[in-house]
Amino acid sequence: MKVIRKYYFFPLILFFSLFMDGQISFRISQLIPNSFQPTSFLFLYGFVLLSFYFSEIASIWLGIFFGFCFDVYFLNTIGIAFLLFPLLQLIIFRCNQIVLVNRFTRFFTFLLTILFFQFFASLLLIPLNGMNFDMVAVIVYQIAPSLILNLLLLIVLQPLLEKIYL
């Protein structure tokens, strides 16, 4: 049963969690002022743990697949998560002995992954947005609310997520 869960259900659960993040983000954005744009990244918690179940090549290919899905569903621009998710998988695969140590390292790895992803996604959007890019506004209105939202969600849901993903 563990082999079936490992190879078949884990990517399927990640795929559905990607859409759940979209729904969580939409519902939270309705509750707060329009200038703040928090985004739920519970998908990335499972995505970080993907490298524990699959080989490096399979993790990178799944990163490409989920990056494409993330681009189509969230960003409406193909190429940003498509490039960043395989890179994240490569970094996490190299550091997975450190990540799996305990709950706190998984917690901080998750928050750093969100910070890395949003920061570099914003940098990759500079050529698309042109010269009207304000990094301070991105940090204040997107990255900080997303980190706070995911911090609160992970404090509440981390035992459940560990039961699902580990």
C-alpha cells in the first residue's frame, strides 16, 4: 500500500492541493483589503517533501509538470514556475538530509521556499512588467501577507500535512 501511495497518490494529492491553494487564496483575499494579495502555498509543503519519495530526475520532471500547472492556474504566464519549481526540487534534493531532521526544519524550509519562490518569480516578472516594477510594494503587498498567511496555516495544519505527506 505504501508503494501505491508513494508513486500514484502523492502526485495526485499534490495536484489537488494546488487547486485547494487557489480556493484558499481566493477566500482569504475576499476577507482583506484589495491592496494585499496573500497566496496560500500549502502545495509547496508537499512539493518540498516530493524529493524524499522520488529520484532526482523524477523530482525534476514532476517539478516541470507542477510548474506548468501552477503557471496556467495561478500566473497565466507560462515559464515562471516552470523554471523555478525544477530549480527548487534540485536545491531541496541536495539538502533533503537537513530538511527531514525535525518539524522545525521542515517549517522553516517551507517558509524559505515560499520566500525564494515569490522573490524570484517577481524578479522574472520584471521583463514582462517593464520598468514600472517596485520591489518594496511586492514585498509589502504580496510576499509579507503570503508569509503571514502560510505561517498561520502551517501552525494549524502542520500535523495534518505531515500525516498526509510523510
